[in-house]
Amino acid sequence: MTSAQDSNKSFSPHKSFYDHSQAELHWQKMWEDHQLFQDQANHFVAKEKSGEKLDPLYLLFAFAYPSGSGLHVGHVESKTALDIMARYKRMKGKDVFFPVGWDAFGLPAENYAIKTGVPPVETTKQAIHAFQKQVRRLGISYDWASEVATCHPEYYKFTQWLFLELFKAGLAYKKMGMVNWCPSCQTVLANEQVVDGLCERCDSQVVQKELEQWYFKITDYKDELIEGLEQLDWPEPTKQQQLHWIGKSTGAEVDFELIDVGNGGKQALTCFTTRIDTIFGVSFLVISPEKFNQLELMQLVADDKKTLVKEYLEQASKKTEEERRVGEKEKTGVNTGLKVINPVSGELAPLFVADYVLPHVGTGVVMGVPAHDERDWAFALKHNLMIVPVIAPVDNLVTVKEQTEQFNHQQPQVCTSEYGVLINSGQYNGLSSKEAQQKILADFSQVVRATTTYKLRDWLISRQRYWGAPIPIIYDPEGNPHLVKEKDLPWLLPTDVDFKPTGESPLVSSQEFAKRASEYAVREYGELIVQNQKNGWANDASDWRPEYDTMDTFVDSSWYYLRFLDARNQEIFADKTRLKMMMPVDFYLIGPEHIVLHLLYSRFFTKFLRDRGYLDLPSGEPFAKMRHQGMILGPDHKKMSKSKGNVISPDVVIERYGADTLRVYEMFMGPLEADKPWDDRAVQGVARFLSKIYKLFILTVEELEQTEVEKSHPKLEKKLHATIKKVGDDIEQQKFNTAIACLMEFTNDWQSLTEQKESMFNDGDLERVAKILAPLAPFLSEELWSKLGNEFSIHQQTWPEFNPALAQAETTVIPIQVNGKVRGELEIETDKLAQMTKEQILEQAKQLPSVQKWLVDQDGNSRGVKKEIYVSGKIVSLVV
């Protein structure tokens, strides 16, 4: 063995005691001094230019918001998971790009400014600094040279440039629209920012308000946004959420004639349906309040109904869209007294106005077929409306004629949405649903038309707040928008702003901003001003004004993955060569709360930039593979929050046990995607495990200093190679908990042989132990590496190879049943199984995360196991 350099000396005051505090700070400084894994984007460019083979891997964690409260342990999980992958993949020879940045604009900082008077730029800077310090202390190997923050002018310059490009392409426009408005925050909220009708930030009641707003025309990409999902390695539920949000429906538009009860006049109401085969079962029509007002139908309502209808419309106007969706099951609505004629059956049906019908879904008018739609069924029961079955199930045991006779004039007890054969449908009786759809479309082509609809709406980006990217628009005296030219970006946020909520953007109060717009108008649009003086415009530019709204923070965070690749480029948002070299992102880890809008907007931007020629990415898909992390719950099994008093600070855990313990514990808690409660006792168990590794390592090093060992103990060598294989395979699959469990098992075997004075390891195998620990516990592994006298750093070494013959272990897989259903599997080495007691098997079975969740109630309390059965080597059965 060689002696280590001075810079690598251990800080352990006792050979068997690991001082995590001093050691971790030492290695953190070493990494920073040596700029380990920094400026990778530039390094990759240089490597490719030199002709070296580049094997890039782009790992990305969702843009983090730097709150003033700092990190809690829930934030640690996802960062650690990706860091493990980054460190492992580097050791496997990959050129890993692992950047970091901050989604720094938004309401929280602005609300804090309103409360304290401290400008958001100051509080945000402080918050970012605090986050940086905490993340570095965790040993997350981010490439800090590519760091960005959305609030920096160097970043939002290109957010504004993106707006210009969309405007030039006809995909950015302004129009009047109904929005969710928070009276307290004095700003527009996206639907996902409204929780149970309340603002997610301040819990104020959200109201509906009509404002002129800027929109991005994402609907131009609706079909491609659907088709692109097929090629992506994403969780299937996430894909389904995206499809649901886009909401493509193929069906037919039907014109129902509205009968004016006053004078007999007629007016068409067009509804959309995916089941034109059920049209003979229509017993009512429902129209959205917005559509009712738009068509000015109140003038047709009889006087004795007007008051009731007006009151309902007023109540509906106070509900947010999300409230209307949530309240859909209540089926509120009023009969307008108006009637419509079914264009196919000729029957009359009453017209209701109901807020569960949304104006932008379909046509805002829905035909009610209660026998074959659960929503219509509930509405019909509540309002005592007819329920006429018109589809009979296909049954090979009876003829269509018998089916028709059987179901005619029979009041159904339940509704069914299944396809079948038509009954109670005149000349279409006996036809299959598909046959009837085609024939009705052909027979009634004047009033029934095949069509496709989408739920997706254009992206509303205007926000009436200060702390966001200014929209780069100025208006002339007639209100026409003019772009701030690309050469003049960034269009800076002013600093002389009053943060007090007024219902308008705080930018309205800025004299600096108004003066800048006037001066800009003279400089860039002076000829236009002179040319139009004859039209009554002011002789100077004082009537020109800036756009006071700022952009939705989703705009900032929906292209950041591109900026990381060329973060310091002030000429373009990112070099095209770099984008081609690294895009798409190979692995994206993101919380399940962002699976719809953020992902949809990011995909839209990427496809748009591809179409404008800025990005050579044919698919236009930014994230090739994506997974979601679960939530770290408080010790009370509830979501961590200050109000619940269950927040755990990583700083406290690190001070007491070390960053490695925190990292390994969070990875060991359970599957990455699962929600898991914090347990202080389990943290202590992980700390003891890492301490055990250190002590065993030191004892072995001492032995090697006195005795040269050519070959490791056969049993330990075999176990080590099996562990190398298992840990590597599990990291590849993000099964960090089972990788750690395997390491713990290996350590127990190592300890057992050590106690028997048989734990002989040679240098090479001891190095392998340190290497497989490196991605999981980077500080401790660095310390162990130095103990062997090796050069800095272990994280620049290659992942150890395993001998397939030695790694092969005979195992027995025991299925675990809970109340008769298989909930997990226990895999145990066959030779160990023979030595285990029934009690040990049962205890291990109950500790499996996949089994454990069936042994507790929704509050995390034990349900109590009433019966335990173990058939040796075959099955475990638990009854709760």
C-alpha cells in the first residue's frame, strides 16, 4: 500500500470513529477547489471538437423554487436520487451533464415584499444563496458553472425573445377572457393554482373576472402533442393526464331547434356528442351559463322563469372552473322553460342551464341521454326527467328482435355507456351502434355533422404582478401593440414600484417604466409617430405606454432545460450545435404535481423552436425518459408544512448524523415513487450502518498494513461480486432502496466473518467496496478511498467489474399474500434461507415496503396482523 497525500488525510481522531462533520466539510472543499465535474457543457464541446468520442447523458431535476424557508428533507430525496445516478453513470464512462437552476420569479417573493417592503430581488437572492449552501452540503454534484435563475436579466432576455418569436409567428395574441382572479394577491391564477375555490398561496376566495390578456396559441400543436406521447418513456398515468387535458374527442355536432315559447320563432343550438347512436334517448338539453348569455337567450325565457334563471346565472358567475368541475356531481341547474326539437327523432326536450357544462368543452351545449351516461343519469334523477333506454347489450343467446322487445318501454334501473344494438330508435332499431352512427350521419347531413373537438385552450400568460418577466410590448395611443425589438432586450423590470395591491400590475406605478416606453417610442417608432400625427395622435410619445402585465412563471420554466446548455451565451438562447449534441434530456425527475401544464408547455416550446429552425430535434420532444418521485411525509404521516409543525430540516439531520446518512436514509425509505413517512429511529439505524462500514474498513486496512493478502475470503469475495452486480442493476432502475438493502446484507456478512477472524480482503476488493458505496455516500467513500492511500478522487474512478460466475447466487423467491392477494415477493439466498427461523422470515416479509402499506390504515396506524402463515420456502400469508 502507498501512503496518501497530505490533502487526502483522514480527519478521524480515532481509528474506529468517523467524524462526519469535519470529513464532509473537508471533501466538500476539495471538490470545490478542484472544480470537480464543473463546466461540463464547454468540456463536452471541446472533447467533440478534438475528435474524442462523446457519450453524453443529460440528467435533469425539475426547476426548483428558492423559498426563503430553505430546503426541508422532502426536497433532498429527488436531488439525491439524481446525484446517485450522475455519480454512477460517470463511473460507468458517461459524459454526464447535471445542471442546476432556480425558478426564481413568482408570487411568494412578491407577497413577501408586500408584507415587509423588502424588494423581491433581495429576498430571492438571499433564498438562492441559502439553497446553494444547503445543496452543496448535501454533496449534490451539480454543474454550478451552468447555473441559471429566471429573475436574472441575462435569462429573461431570452424568455422575452421567445415571446417575440411567438408574436412574429402569429402564436402570441391578446383578447378578452374570463380568468381566475385572487382579490388578495390581485392577480390572475392558473387553474392549478386554485384549490377548492381558494388561492393556493393565500387561501382567499377566487372569483371570475373578464380581462384583456395575452395568450400563446398552443392549440396549433394539439395533434402533435398527442402523437408525440407514443414515443416517450414516461409513466402511463402521466401520458393519460396529458391526453385528458388535451381532450380530443371524435363525434358529431347536432343542431337542435330552439322553440321560442313567446312567438314560435326558431334558433339553432349546436351540441357535440361522441354517441350520436343514442340520440333517440335525449330527454333534455343542457347549456353552459356563458353560452346562454352569449346567445342572449334570457329574452326568450318566460317572465315567471326569469328570476330563477337570473339568480342561477349570478351564482354560477362566482364559481371558478375548478369549482364547477368539483361540483359536477351535485348537478345543479335550472329549467329555462324553453324547449328544443330533436332533429332526428322529432321529439321535444326541455332546455336547462347548468354550470357543470363548461363553455370551451365541445360547443358549450350537451345533449342529455340519462340511460347511457352516468352524469346525465344523475341529472335526470335529480330533476325528475324521462330516462329512455335506446341501446341494448349485445347477447349472442337472443336475437336482435327479442332484445328490442325485451327492452322496449322498460325503465332502466342503471345506466350503461356500452355500445350495443339500437332499440326505441325508430328505423334504426336492430343496427349496431357503429352502423347507426354512420347511417344517422348520412341520413341527417344537414343537421348532423362529423367533427372533432378538443378541451385544450390557448395558454393565458398575462399576470398582474411585478415579480416576473415583463412582456416586451409597448402600445401606441390607439392601443396597437408594438414589439420591443430583439436588439433592445432585456426589457428590464423597473425598480421604482409600489407593491401595494390595487387590482392592476404594480408596474403601473413605475414612472421609470413609463418614461422608458416613451423614450423608446421616440427612438424606435418616431417615424410612425410623425406619420400619424394627422390622425390625432399626440405630437410626442407621452401617450405611448408599456405593457404592464408580466409573464406567467410557467413561461420561464418551460424552456430552462435548453438554456442550461449554453448558460452564458448573450447572443442566442443556446448554440444549435450544443442543443443537437445533448437534447433531448435523457432522464427527467419531476414531482407528480407538474405532470400536466409544465410538461405540456415545455413540449409546445420545443416543437415551436424546432419549427423556427433553432433546434435540430425532429420529434420536438424535450424529455425522452421521465419519472416522478414520491413525497417525504412528516412523522405524523402527513404532508410536511409549517402550519402542521412537522417539517424536518436537513441541516439538523446533517449536523447530528452527516449528509451521507441523510442521503442513504432517504433512498432506503422505500421506492422512489412512493410516499414515505419520516422516522427518526430509522435515521439512527442508517447512521449505525455507515459507521459499521467505516469500522470494518479501518480494521481491514490495519490488517492489510501488517499482512499482505493475495486473495480475499472466498465467501466474502463471492458476496462482493453479487453486491456489485445488484447495486449497479438497481441504480440503473432507480431501485435505490433495494441497492442499499443489498449493501447492508453484504456488510452484515462482512461483520460476521470479521468476528470469526475470517474477513480477509485484499487491496483490490477493498477498493471495490469503496467504489460501490461512492454514488450513495460520496463523502464517506472519499474518506475510505484516501485511507487506502489512493489519489483524489474516488468519483473519478471507474465502476468495478464483477465476475459473473462469482456474482451468481441461488435465490428463493417467496410470494407474500395479504388477505389472499399477493402484495410482494421476498427474495432470499437459498443457503441463507435454510438457516432462518419462521419468525425471521415473517418479520422480513412484513418489512417489505410493498407489503407494509397494506398493514396500516390511511393514517399510518397498524391494522394489526390477525394471522401469520409460513409454508417453508413456498409462501407467506398474512391476514389483517
